[in-house]
Amino acid sequence: MSLMRVLSQGLATFLSLLLAPLFLGWVNQNRAWLQNRSGPGVLQPFRMLHKLFNKDSVMAQSASPLFRFAPYLVFACMVVATAIIPTLSTDLPLASAADAIALVGLFALARVFISLAAMDIGTAFGTLGARREMFVGFLAEPALLTILFCASLIAHSTALTTIVTNVGQRSFAIYPSLVFAGIAFIFVFLAENARVPIDNPSTHLELTMIHEALILEYSGRHLALLEWAASLKLFAYSTIGIALFLPWGISESGSPTHLIASIPVLLLKLALFGIVLALVETLFAKMRIFRVPEFLATSFLLGVIGMLTYILLGS
């Protein structure tokens, strides 16, 4: 393993940790602007993390070791997930050790542990949030797999680096299979990150919240890790969309020049992606929880149609 590959992996991981809260702040700021509000500022997530890390953690007497361990595991899963996604370069040591299926497994592992931790205390809100989280995950994960399989059919591999290299080297064209997969990915993206119309990340109403109910009993550094992990998950899904549907600009070599040049390209893509996400959240209202199966079933169906389109048309 060359030193340059290790450095590129370290740079990609460091940028993920740094850009994830910044990207969340950018989305919140754009949503505030679109709603004719001033907004808290792009750096607000960093201020919140700084405040939480400097506070003591208060836990219930009935909390088990699982409740204390879950934030560290969830945060570690999100860091590893962002590390295996090719954001700057496809020449990553960790990317060759894990493919798209392993990536979905990391998200599922984090979901299971945060749901178990939410039910560990025994409060009504935690149990409610855990049930809704597993309910959404049960529907969203198959849809995400169909999207990844659709892209893997084109690249003939489930490795994300191979998919990025294969799609990036092709001439720019509209692939009908990727169009269906792209629409399905937007649905899954909104559901997996608890965004409107599935959930409202800015609310604390017990009848609507999903993510907030999961972390309601956490405080201090544990809450900081979970909030950071949530921003990392948002960043990870954004970079998955970039890798699958906008891979141009991602370096395919370990050259320092190409690696540095890919950073502004990534920032531009994330900036545009954040504006689109804020626009979607502004234009649409939150749907009832009973409408979520229809929403995610549509994404699964679109993913399946994308795979069938490629099998039948070869594009």
C-alpha cells in the first residue's frame, strides 16, 4: 500500500468529518433563505457540537452499557461509510475492501444499534422513534439496494470505485436506467436522512419526529456524537448520489495535483446539492406516517424498473 493512497484516504476522511456539519449548516441556511428567514448561519452545527462536547452527559439510572456504547458505534459506522465512498479519488485503500452491499450493511448496523439504544431506557418517545426508524429502514434499504444494483449492472461490479471509474470514463449521455435510479435515490435520500416529506428535522413534536425521538434521552458528548453522525450520514448519502450520477471530477489516480483539484469540484457539487435539497424541503409538506410505505414502495419500484430497463435496452 503506497503512502499516497494512505494520504488520499486520510484526506477524504478528514474532509468528510469537516464538511459534514458544514454541509448540514448550508442546507439549513438555504432553507431559511427560501422561507424568507435569516437562518442560524452555516457554522451553527459546529457551534452546537462545541457546546455539547463541553457538557457532561446525563443518563438515566436504568441505562445499560448498550446505551452508552451506541453513540460511539453509530459514529464509527458513519465515518467508515464516508471513508469507503469515493469523494475525491477512486484510489482508496478502504474502498477496495468494501463494496456497495457492505455500505448498506454499515447503515443498517448503525440503525439497529441506535434503535436498541432508544428502547433501552423504556420511554414512550424512544420506543416510538425506534419503531418508526426500523419501519422506514425496512422499506428504504431494499430500495437503496436496487439503486446500487442498477448502477452495478452498468459497471459490472458492486465496488463503488469501479462504478465511478466506469461511468466517469463514458461519454456524457442520458441512460434511462440511471434516470429511474436517480429519481428513486432522491426518495430514499429523503427517507433515510429524516428530511421533509418523511420527517421534519427542525421539529420536536412527539407525533411527527423520528430522528429526534431516537436521541431524546442523550446529552453531552453522546448527543454530540449522534448529531455529528447524523450530519455524516447526510454527507454520505449526498456523496453516494454524486458518485453514482455525477462522477465527473473525481480523481482516478493518486496524483496530488488531481487530488487537490477534485476538492473544489466536490465543494461545488455539494453546494448545488444543498440548494436542491433545501428547495425540495421548502416546496413539499410533511406527509403522514401512513403514507411512507407508498412513498418508499415507489422508490423500490423505480429501482426495479431501472434494472429491467438496462437488461432490456442495455443502457
